[in-house]
Amino acid sequence: MTGPAAEPAPTISLVTGANRGIGREVCRQLAALGHTVVLTARSLEQAEKTARQLARSGTRIHPLHLDVRDPGSIAAAARDVTETFGRLDVLVNNAAITYDTWQRAVTADLTVVAEAAETNLYGPWRTVQSFLPLLRRSRHGRIVNVSSEAASLAGMGGGTPAYSVTKAGLNALTLMLAAELRGDRVLVNAVCPGWVATDMGGAGGRPVRDGAASVVWAAALPDDGPTGGLFRDGRPIPW
């Protein structure tokens, strides 16, 4: 006689820059799918506040301090996830800054560009490197880099140089990671959520829930899903 079947282990998902905007909504949607969500922010107080706001019966949201610009902060967060969960199934690199509509490449303040790169490119890179041992312990590892069609070389023009160049770098990193992690069964994709009405995107964009759903699609891909692509709303867009 056999006993009751064991419940499947929950999917452990971590989202950076998750105290507001797209990151916050991604956490809400992942929790609604039954994921255990590690909601991170530069401020632990803000992470805890947002986790309380999102808390619903049956959802599990774990607030955590993580500043993608600070290697020590990332390492501490990785230790916390190791001790608490022992693995990581989904990493959503959402944290981003500097949609610099006031700049042009020919006159850009390169200090602003360098500051953007710390968060938009080096931040996700550092975070992947620190959490990769945990992702490799997963049977269904996923890395989702929140990017933008503004970084697509196929249609790139002038303007927003700090944002566009650093996100283009993130796209290149996505391709490299996808190639290098294919043998580890970790799917790596970039997602453009579209122009979304957030603090960064400004008024007039589409609802945050729609942009976040585009990200969640990549986080919840089946094992035979794509890797090394740039997508919006589940459809590929040119690099």
C-alpha cells in the first residue's frame, strides 16, 4: 500500500528591483502561480513593506536586501537563499535605472552612462555569477533579463544613450549566458515588457500588469522552451 503522493517542491523565484513598478507586479504574478518569491530591493525596509502589501493567503513572499551595484550585498543575498531554500529556480534581473531622454550620444555625459552600466549591465552580470551555483541545483533553471526594444540594434536610432547602450550590453550578455548554460539546462532570455506606465516609463504606457506578464512568460517557460532570445509578449523581436 502506498502513501499519499508528495507535493511537488515549490518554484523558488528571485526578482531584483522588486519594490515597485514591473518588478513588484512580476512578484505578484509569480506568487499567484504558486512560486515562492524572493522579493529584493536596495532597501530591506522597502522590500518588507512591499512583501506585506502583496501578501495573500497561500502566497509565500520572502523580502530580502539586494543592491545589484554592491557585490557584498549580492553575495549576502545568495548566502541567505542558500540557507533558506538550498536552490534557485528563476532569477529575474529587473533592476534598472536612467532612461535618459535628455541625452544624445554625441554630447552624452559619460559619467551618467557609467552609472547606468553599474545597474543595468554589471548588476545583472554580478547577480548571475553569484546565484549560478543555486540555479545549477534546479531542474528547471531560468534567467530572465528585463531589457528593451530600445536596445535592439535592428531598429536603434539616436537618443537615450545610457539606457540603450547598457541594455544592448545586457542583450549581448543574454546570448553569451544562453550558449554557456545550455548544457546546465538553464534557459536564458531577454524580455522587452514594452512601454509601461511606471516611474521610469512615465504616463501613457500600457498597464504594468501587461508588461509584467511578458516577463512572467519567460520565467515560466517549459523545459523545451526557447533560450537565447529577445521576446515581447511571448513573441521574438529582432536583436
